Amino acid sequence: MAHQPITRDELLEIELLENTARGDLHSFQQLHERYSGVLFSTAYQVLNDQAEAEDVLQDVFVQIWDKAKLYDRSRGKPLTWALTLTRNKSIDRLRSAQRRHRLKDEVEKETSVAEQRGAGGAQAGGDSVERVYTLEKNRIVRNAVLQLSNEQRQAIEMAFFGGLTQNEIAHKLDEPLGTVKARIRRGMIKLKDLIEPRL
């Protein structure tokens, strides 16, 4: 069975992608103009959230710029490759949001249980002070985590709550190990800056 002939449009997109791989910014901008609408729609279908879909779109174009040299025309059209990147990134973002919600629910549940114990008045005054301090510390940490960028929060959650190594995180996110290490390091520095003055 003969292969479907490549259209003139697809040939142009292959050329734009290959030029992008060589660092041609103009070709990259043309790809952005061609693809941003359909890639945004794909991300929005998965996430059902405009701001999250816009974040994913930005991440995908960073990936296209970084990984254009890995594109192999024998394995499909440039648009198919870009759509796959978008779907994978959107699903990762969705899973990360679900993990965040689970974590938030767990923290709130623990806080609620601790508050109920306190309402029973079973502990002595010293314990009450300790309990108030612990609740306040949890609240400060939770608020600080929410102030991180999505990428930093995702990497830190995967490392500290998901128990993954930095290598495993890099593999899961399809990002260079150095990028993941830098995200975690910057995220931890920001957390320290946000938390220390308040404790």
C-alpha cells in the first residue's frame, strides 16, 4: 500500500521545524502562529481550564524549541509530534493538580482532627500552645508551597510527597536532569525565604 503523499503544507512545517532545530527564531515564530490555536484547544480539552492550558502551551513551545532536533520526519507529521507533546504535558499537569488537591485535602483533614482534639480541652495549657504552633506552622508551609511556580511545586511534590528520585522525576517529566535539579533547588530556596521569617 502506497504512503499518503506529503502535502506542500506539511513539507513547509517539516522545513520550519528543521530550521527551528538549527536555532532559527523566525521559523519558530511561524510554527507558533500555525500551531498555537490547535495546541491550546488540545490542552484545554484535557484540563478544562484556560490558565492551565495557556501554561501548558507555553511549556510545549519551550519543548518544541529545545527538542526540535529530535523530530524524525519518518515517524509522523510535525503537527502530530507537537500534539503528542501537548497531550503528554496536559496529562502530567492534570495529575499534578490532582496530587495537589489530595495533599491539600489530607492537610485540611489533619488540621481539622487536631482542632477537634483541641476543642475537647483534653490537653493541658502547654500542649495547647504546641498545638496552635503546629497548626500555624502547617498553614505557613501550605501557603508557601502554593506560591511556588507550577514547575517548582510539581518537582518538589514528586520528590518529597511522591518519594521519587531526581532521575525518576526527570524521566517522568521528560526534562533534563539539570533542569529538574535547578527547579527543586530554586523551589526550596524560595520556600526557605517564605517560611523562615514567619517561623
